[in-house]
Amino acid sequence: MRKKIFFVFHIFSSAPYFFSFIFCLLILLLSIFYLLAPNSAFALTLTSTENVTISANVEGTAANPSGGGGVNIPKTSVRFSGEAYPDATVNVLKNGENTATVKADAGGLFSATLLEEYDSTILYSLFARDPAGNRSILINYPIAVHVGYLTHLSGIRFPPTIASDKVEIREGDYLTLAGYALPEKELLATVEDKNKKSVVFSLISNNSGRYKIILPLMGFPKGEYSAHLKYADDNRKSILLNFIIGETNISSLDTSLNIPGDCNADNFINLVDFSILAFWYKKANPPSCVDTNKDKTVDLTDFSILAFYWTG
């Protein structure tokens, strides 16, 4: 039975002070409720380009490693679940370092659970690799882990992977895009010039998640372009592919540029890489991908190198 708290007070001042007191009292009561409410009762839904839900529930217990009976220690863990691609491999990074790898099922569903200790500043990052070896974008989730609870991020959905057959297309020729998505989903392929003028093509992935589209580029003038894929019902885009419409056809080269600071190896330096670098600023033992000058510390020099290779 809840205890009731009665506040007795006398009003010795004018009405404005009385209402100020009431306001402060309400703030105090709300603070007490927040502090005393059980953690298992809260859930937070992130609204962005996907409906990711973060929830915390009391987890099972593990035996005391010291032996001899005693009190069981509650498990502390983080779980990630959602949709990638059929038979994709999903990697979970903790503060920039690979921590877990799981396989998605035939429908593209995946789930990964990590045992953890309390740490209020854990940056988790996830990326998926499709059956053809193409990588998705890197998705970041900074999470505060609560001791004795399972923190579950559900509803994660990776955008489609994308690869092209050419890096330069002869004017008036075709560009082929291919990759993986969830099975039988409507997709939108967008070609955009450097002035942000775009043309959108629609397509549907097959029952294994595979898609392929040949884009006719007749009428597109010479210049620099980019292409990306996304689900018709989602705003999150795939990796951006840059290409040129010019004098001849040049096939895509399956090589890694090994750019300093490119932690997710997508051959782009952007805010994803910056956020990982910022997390490790002045911290001990940074992963090699953020230590761009290999001096075992992340400082302003590393930010300068990242800025030099910046692609956006």
C-alpha cells in the first residue's frame, strides 16, 4: 500500500509566491516519482527513420562465481533485434570494436544479445553484410546499460545494400544497380546530380531479397552523379554510390581504399566516422581505425586527418 505524504504549510506571502511554491512542489513530486518508479516500467521509442524501441526488463540471474552459496547476481545484457537481409551477417561493434556477429534467418530477421557491465557511455554500432559480401551503412546507438536488466533495442531495419557495375558510364548508356533487401519489398532507386536534381526508379526485391535494376541514363548530361536505394516506406538510405557520366565505360573496382578513420570501411568519411572518433577523444587504448596517425591517442591531429579525407 502506497504511503501518503501530507504537506502542511502556511501562506504568509502574496498570491504570486503561493503559485511559485505550488509549481516547485509539483516538480519535487514528479522527481520523487521518477526516482522511485521501477526501472522495468519504462520504455522509450525513438522516432527517426525507423521505429526502434528501447525497453528494460529484469533479466535472469547468474550464480555467484565465488561459490559456497550466497546471493545470485542478476545478469546485465543488451539485445538488438530487427531486419537485415536473408542469410545476412550482422556485426555489433562496441565503441568501435567488433563484439558480436550473428546470422539473419531466411526472412532477414536477426537477434544479438551481449552480456554487459554497467557503463553509462557505451556506443553500439551495427552493420550488415549481404550474401554477396556488400555492406550496409553503419547505424549507431548510444545506450546507458542498467545493472541487472536486459536492455532491448527492437525494430531495427537496415536499408538495402547497393553495388554498381560501373564507376563511369558513357553518355547515353546504362547503369546496373544490384544488392539485397527484405524479400518482396518495394524499393526506390534514386539518381541525383550535384545540384540535387534527382530521378527516381521503382522496383521490387525477389523472394530471396535480391534485386537488380538496369537504369537507362539517356538524356542525362555529362557530369558527377550519385545513386542510392531505400525502402518505399522508409527514409533511411543505403550507402551512397558516386559515378560519372562521361566519354567511356569504366567498370567498378572491388578494392578498398583503406582511408584513415574509415571505421566502417564504406570508403566514405562522414558523420558516422566523426561520431566514433569523437567518442574516443583523449581516451586510452583507442581502436586502430580511429587512431589515424597511429600514436595510440585520439587528439586534434586525428580530427585534422579525418577532415582532410572528408567526403560527407
